[in-house]
Amino acid sequence: RPFYKMLLGKPVLLEDMSEVDIDTYNSLKWVIDNDPEDLCLTFSAQEDRFGEIKEVPLVANGDAIEVTNDNKMGYISAYIRWKFVDRVSEQMDSFKKGISDVIPANSLAVFDENELEYLICGLGEIDVNDWRDNTVFKGGYSNTHHVVVWFWKAVLSFDNEFRTRLLQFVTGTSRVPMNGFAELQGSNGPQKFCIEKWGGPTDLPRAHTCFNRIDLPPYPDYHTLREKVRLAVECTGGFEID
């Protein structure tokens, strides 16, 4: 999703980092939640250039500026800008130019990053049986648990567009791997779709895109479950990244 935000000229946030580099995301979150002075960080980053590790300043003279509790938010902003913008600016500018030759920039501006992904990648037909066969469970759920049975009944009742939106809500992408859900990827490599028991009947489902996991409360009946899933996807009210 950060890629599509960049195409639209939208700012890339720390939360976007979790979809492409969970280790860096966790490290930066730690810096936010703690005093980083003992880490001896500077406003610089290490980059692998053809097998050679080089230190890259994030700001002018960044390698001489220590990261403190007072300036850590500036460090994080600079790191994100380098990670997503500065180091790929040439390639991104070329890609934007190619896109603009086909679709004018003002026409793209009407889309958000999720809609732009649909536009570029299209809506492939989702095989619900393959999705179900490659799902794992946590918290006491199983493939035969009545709440899980209702969940798949709801998925089958949705049209393909809404299934795609549900997949994007949980995994961060609307694309199914070429070889099916068995090869679904998370932030740290292969990560199957997961349904975990969580919360109560009044809660909306939550999504953890890093782990391709939906936290699904034990709803009392099928119609409640279907409506809660629909609301979570429509409103992204249950969205959570960790």
C-alpha cells in the first residue's frame, strides 16, 4: 500500500512501514515508546549497496547528530522519508511519468490508495475454497466451529468485489498470490490467513495486516456476524496494525 500512496503523492506513515519491513517498524516503535539515547543512534541509516554496507545521512550532517528523546520524532520522520522517498525517487519519478502518459494525474487524484490498487491490479476472481483450505486458527476456533462456519458462509454470500475488500482489510493487499492462498505472504515471509477468537458480540472484527489475521468475536448468530464483518470492512473501524 505505501507504493500506491506514493503514486498519489500522499505522505507515507510509520504504520505503512509494518507492511514492508516489520523489523524496522518494531524498532522505530520502540524508539517512540522509549528513550533512545542509550542506543547511540545518529540521523543516519545503513544501506547495502551491492554487498557493501554504507552509512547514509538522513539529514545534512546526520551522522554527527545524535538521536535524543527530544528529537526522536524528527529522526523517525527522516528515516521514513529516506526509506520510501529519497532512495527510490529516481525510479518513482520515472514510474509516475509512465503512469501519467496513460492516466492524467488529476484523474488519479479521485482515488485513494486502496482503490488505486484495484485500478492497477484489477479484481481477480477469489477462490473461497482455496482461501478456506489455507486458513489457520487461534484462540479456540477451528474449521468446524460454528462462528467460523458462519464466517465462510458470509464470505460466500459477498460478491467478488467485497471479498477482495475483505482480503485487503485483513492482509493489506487485494492480490492473491499466483499459486493461491497457500503462498500468502506476511511481513516476515509466508504467513497463512488466520482467524483468531477475540472480543465480544458488540465488537467489530479487527485486522492485523502484519500477520494476515482477523480477530473475529464469537457472535451469537450468522446475521450479526455478517453485518459486523461488513461494517468493519466498509468503515475500517476494526483496523489495527501491530
